[in-house]
Amino acid sequence: MRILKMDSKYLKEFLESLRMFGKLYGPIWKRDVLTHDHVENVDDLVLDGEHTLIPVKKLFHPKRFNTMRFNEEGFTPNYSMFEKRVLIGAHPCDIHSLLRLDEVFLTDPADPYYKGLRENTAIIGFSCLPTENSLCRSTGTDIVESGFDLFFVDLEDIYLVWVGSSLGHDMILEKEEFFDENVTHADIQKYIQWREMRNDMFKKSFNFRDMPDIMELSYNSEIWDYFAEKCLSCGSCTMVCPTCNCYTLTDVFDVTNKTEGRRERVWDSCMFVDYSLVAGPHNFRGKRADRLKLWYTHKLKAFGGEYGRPACIGCGRCVDTCPVDINVLTIAEAFTSCEVPAK
Amino acid sequence: MTKTQQIENPYIPEPARIVRHYDLVKDHRFFQVRHVDMKRAMSFTYNPGQFIMLSIPGLGEAPFSISSTPSRPGILEMGIRKVGKLTEALFKKKDNDIIYIRGPYGNGFKIDQMRGKDIIIVAGGLGVIPLRSILYYVLDNRDQFGRLFFLYGAKNPDEILFKTEFFQLKNRVDIECLYTVDVDTSGEWTEAVGVVTRLFEHLPEIDPSRSAAVVCGPPVMYKYVIQELLKLKIPKNQIQMTLERKMECGVGKCGHCVLDHLYTCIDGPVFTYWDTLHFRELI
Ligand SMILES: Cc1cc2nc3c(=O)[nH]c(=O)nc-3n(C[C@H](O)[C@H](O)[C@H](O)COP(=O)(O)OP(=O)(O)OC[C@H]3O[C@@H](n4cnc5c(N)ncnc54)[C@H](O)[C@@H]3O)c2cc1C
Ligand code: SF4
Ligand code: SF4
Ligand code: FES
């Protein structure tokens, strides 16, 4: 892969130039919440590594949208959300989360909505520094080798820029004068120091590699009951987890007298009590402990016969968010030590 | 985007016509449907054990097993129980009305592994709907299989589905039909009384390594039926069962049909008993 160098003073102008490749999206502050949204002004972009509350999946697997319209004549798909976009500021874990979602949504038969949004969006990654709860070093997702068009590593006065695709290369060519092929020994030293500094900044870690076996062995453990008693079934963990893909469909009639309306798709949560309810009514997972087990099976053990590996990419959002401290850290800790967390 | 035409969208339901319908028993109705597009109707093929997603615009979509056999192409058959919004609307439809379907989905039975073997079909209640597909498949390809045993139990005689059809099968010499009801409320029931596992007493001797079993029924039934099959020493990977989970997409995307780490809609709905030993959440 080609790696170039850019003086930091060109950043703003370069990002501005990307508008010719699509509408700019990235992390910006909106009503006191950091969120991925349309970027009017590149100065609004938050590129220092802070995490958005809702992960980047929302741009590819929208929280609520119309999949199709229906009337007496049948169903017509709705692709009005497709537009050329450039997503700026994706962290390594964000990119890994998209690669995981790809395994679900792009496996044959591909989900046309996710696929359309994905194919129309360029990914401009940015390096970040660990937050209080970052766990990506434990999950091996703290660096990326693929899944971006360009990736910027911030070394203060310069950026090292990884060119990950032909489109990324075209973006560079548009502003060729900003980029320098000549990465010096001093630059390399700086990069190594940055890596070491970043590695030392992680405050939390867990035993991700051994978790599949530990989860399997602990399936009948009474420790699950401890967590189940605390869980509020609020579903926050599934909303903030970047690799949660579940959704539900609802037909909504227009306010007319005719058979006309839309088939709407909305994020769903396996933590909700009615998630596995079927006609009968028979609920395959009425107990809270069973729902928690399911979630942590996916995050820490295995995910789908087709999709393979556990889905956690170590963003730490479940640690930030769960009101009663149920998260990959407390779960991993409890099942590794076979003890429930101290109060 | 103007390329709408070229985008493959597995979620778009295709129009199909209700060709015929009749009531099986109270609140259970039999439907024959055919794609409106005749070419599609004739080329549409599937495996016994697969299902389709059925839509009525405005009332949603749900999975239903295909009850017909691919050996009789052109028509899809389903047996449907009225339980809620979508099924109630479906029961209001008349012959020639249009509904929407997509599929077929799921893996279906592993027929290749069943060829040359004696086949034991064990159905409880509604479970007979998907098993009717494999039943007729075996009958239509009779020379490819060994002996055929069809065990079917319902709560009472009023709940026996496909009664006329299945009692006619009793006249055939190439299938052994064993039917039972938990309780005989009618006083006119001529077959066995008792739970479906009691029918195993009537099976002749079998060679377990040359036998394959398929099972479908209410969740409580599996445990007891499997015990009987294991007593006969049928290998665990030659016992297939079809499982039901909530489903929304049918193609492995929505997550609803999850069973341990598998998605029932793509990894199932047919699993061998051996498969199920590896996952913790069962039935
Ligand atoms: C692979 C597969 C194959 C299937 N094959 C068949 C088949 O061949 N035939 C068949 O009939 N069905 C079959 N089903 C089940 C079928 O999909 C459901 O019956 C169908 O989804 C019901 O849809 P509905 O809109 O009519 O019901 P809904 O409106 O969704 O109503 C059912 C829901 O209402 C609620 N509900 C129902 N009754 C009560 C109650 N008494 N109290 C409280 N809540 C209640 C439950 O939440 C339930 O989920 C199959 C399912 C799967 C997964
Ligand atoms: S399980 Fe927690 S840490 Fe892992 S990806 Fe999901 S939210 Fe992030
Ligand atoms: S684990 Fe925490 S965030 Fe998730 S549903 Fe339970 S209480 Fe809510
Ligand atoms: S029904 Fe959607 S994943 Fe199986």
C-alpha cells in the first residue's frame, strides 16, 4: 500500500476538496451529542478521536427508513437514500465494525439498501487515541489494513496518509501538490513513537482471545442470573453497539382510504422481551438471562454459521452506556474469575 | 440513482394468485397458490423443508412452510393457521385474489442422505404441514427410498389435518401410516389413542444405519420423539428436524431467528439432531 505524507496545514483545504466526490459526512456536534451527520463546514468535524454516541452503522444500516412502497399493484423498492458520500473521520474500530457488518449484509443475497449505501460511500479514516473505555487493543481492532479509501495518521505537524483504494488515489491526484512521497527516517521514528505512546494509553483490557471457550464453558453458570437480575432490558447496548444488525419490519399505511403505504425498517434489540415471541404465544427467550447469553454469545463467542468470528470490535460503548454496568468487561471479568463483580 | 432496475432486491415479494383453498379444520386453511408470471411459476423450484415469506400489503409478512412437493411443479401449497393480523387477512382472501410471496428460503431436508434408506416421518399437530412435502416427495420418487413409515399425532380427531388425503394413503401398500390422537372426543376414531411416541410400538424391526427420520411438531414433542429414535439406534446425524423461530427477513440479515450462534432461516430450519447437540439453546 502506498503511504504519503501531508503537511497538517493543508488538511482543511484537502477535506474541502473531497466535496467533488460526494456529500461530506463525519462526526459533528449536534445538540450536545457527537454524531455522524452531514458536514456543512469542515471546521465542525471532530477528528480528535472522541467517540460518537451512536456508531457509524447508522449511515449504512439506518435506524429507520422505508424499504419499499406498496399499493394495489404490489411493492416498489425505495432507493432514494442513495447518494454519493464521503465519510470523514472513521476510526479503526469503526472501519472494523463495517467489515463485520459487511459479512452479514453483503453475504449472498446481499441486502440492497446496505450495499447501495456502502458502495456509494468513500471512507476517509482517521487515527485516534484511546478513550477511557477503549478495548480495541484487546480485540485486535486498534489498527486497520483495509476497508478505507484513505487513512490519515495524525502526527501533529504532518499526517501520514495510507492510500487504500483506486478512489483514494484519485482523491490524492486532485490535490497532488499537498502530498509528498518522501517519507523520511525521522517521519518513521515519529510514527513508531506515536504507536508506542498510543499503545501505552489503553487503560482497560480483557481476555478476548479466550472468551469463546469461557463462554461455552459458562453456559449454565449461575453468574448469568446475577446479571439478569440487574438488566433493565432497555436495549441501549444494542443501539450503541456498532456490530448489532437486528431490525424489524412494519407496514405503515398512508393516511388515505387506499391500500397505499410503506414497509418500514427499524432497528430492533434482542434485549427486548418480545424479540423472540412467536404466534402461540410461545417465547423462545422469555428469560432475561437467556437474552443476555445470546448477546454475549454473539459478541464474544461466535456469530452465525456463515459469519464466523465473534462480533465485538472493542469500541467500549457498552461500557460507556449500560446504566447497570453490564458490558464486555464486566462479563469477561466475571466469567474469567468465576466471581460476580464487587459492588 | 436511476439504476433502480439493476439492483437485485431479495425483499421484493412477487405476486401470486390463490388458485384454490379449503378449510382443513377450524382456523386451519389449505391454500394453493401460483406465481402470476407463468414462466416463474413453472421454473420455481425448491426442496422439501423450505419455506416462503408471504406478504399482504399493509399487513406485513411472515414465513410459511411449503407443504407441496417439488415433484409436482407449478403450484405451491400451504397449510395455514389463523393466529393474528396477517393470517386473519389471508383468511379473508378468495380464490383468484392476489397475495405476494418470496423465496424459497432455508436449507430443506438433506434428501441425498436419505436416498436408499427406510424413511420414518414423525409429525405432531401443525408439524405435519412441512412434512407433507417430504412425504409426497418420497411417494413420488418411491424407487429411490426404502420402506416408508408415516407417524402422525394430533390432540383429537377434530385436529387431524388433511384427514381425507391421509386416510386414503392407508390403502397404499408402499407406505405404512400410523395415526393417533391424544384423546378421542368423537367416539368415531378408528386409529390409535395416545401420544405420538406410543406409535413406535407398532413399527416393525428396522436396520438403524439404513434408516433416516424426519421430525416436526410442537416444541414439547421433540425430546420424547428423539428418545424413541435413539432407542432404535438411528444415528444422530440421520435424524432431521425442522424448527420454528420468529423470522422477519428470511435471508440471514434481521437477526430474529437466531438460535445460539446460528440463524434458523439460512442455517436451518432443518437441523440434524447431531447439529443441535452443539448448540445450547434448543426447542
Ligand atoms: C420456518 C417457519 C415455517 C412456518 N410454517 C408455518 C405453516 O406452515 N403454517 C402456519 O400456520 N404457520 C407457520 N409458521 C408460523 C407463522 O409464521 C406465524 O403463525 C405467522 O407469523 C403469524 O402471523 P400473523 O401476522 O397472523 O400473526 P401476528 O399478528 O404476528 O400474531 C401473532 C403474534 O400475536 C401475538 N399473539 C398471538 N396470540 C396471542 C395471544 N393469545 N396472546 C398474546 N399475544 C398473542 C404473538 O406476539 C404472536 O407473535 C411458520 C413459521 C416459521 C418460522
Ligand atoms: S460489545 Fe461493547 S465494546 Fe464490543 S463492539 Fe459492542 S459496544 Fe463495542
Ligand atoms: S445490558 Fe445494560 S444496556 Fe443492555 S439492555 Fe440490559 S441494562 Fe440495558
Ligand atoms: S429471519 Fe432474519 S435473520 Fe433469519
